[in-house]
Amino acid sequence: MSKPAVGLIEPVFTTTYRVIYGDTDAAGVVYNANYLRYFEIGRTEMMRAWAMPYSAIEALGCILPVTESYLRFKAPAAYDDLITIATSLVEVSKVTCRFHYAISRQGETDRSTVLVKGFTVHACVNRQGKLTPFPPVVLEKIEAIREKGTAGQHNG
């Protein structure tokens, strides 16, 4: 099976999260499904900072469910680790968008360890669950994120 491409592209948004005890499993490491929550944290904070909050998108009658996801685990995170969630928006169409992620932990030697890489794809649907184009204001704002990368601007 070939590995999907999951590289970040500019601009890259970063945020941090401290792993809580409830995120871990019996082995004392972060339970695998929680990395999807971390992806959501990165995506939500990126949209809030660079486009618009999800609540504003929902107020326009749109919901952005995950239609596809991929995670590649490299190393585990544990309770109390401070992780960095890097997020980039790599594709936008009239009805979908795709985000890539890299989650890492800063080491004692100032070297960062990549823990997980992956992506999520989202469809724009209305409240009845029917695929619908992004409202123009939403499409304009998320396309502006991609334009930041082509203009050479970086994390804000």
C-alpha cells in the first residue's frame, strides 16, 4: 500500500496542547483516536485565527464533516507532554477542503520529535446533510489562507 502524501505547505499554523491524563490509555500513552481530536484543535484554531470561527460557518448553514482521514504514527505522546500541532490548508474546491497536520514534541535537547503526520478532508454540507458549495464569504476567506502561502507569509 502506498503512503498518502501528508507534507505541510506554507503557510503553517502552529498551536500547542498539554496532554491530559484522560487522553492516555492503559499503556500510559496517548490513545490513537485522540490524535484526530488534536488535528481538530489545530484546524479549529487555524480557522479562527486566519479565516473565521466554525461557529460563524455554521451560522451560515454549513457543516464541515470529516469525509476522509489518515494518520501515520511515528512516536507516542504521554501524559503531560507539551505537543505542537502544525496545520496547513493544502486544497480547496467549491465543496471540499483538505488540511495536513504534523504533531511533534519538543525534546530536552531542543530537538523536536515528530509524533504523528496526517490529513483530513472535509465536505461542505447543509443542515440536511446534502453536499453544497461553500458560501462565497467562507470560500473567499479559506482561499485567502492558501494565498498567504503563495505570498510567502508565515505563521501568525
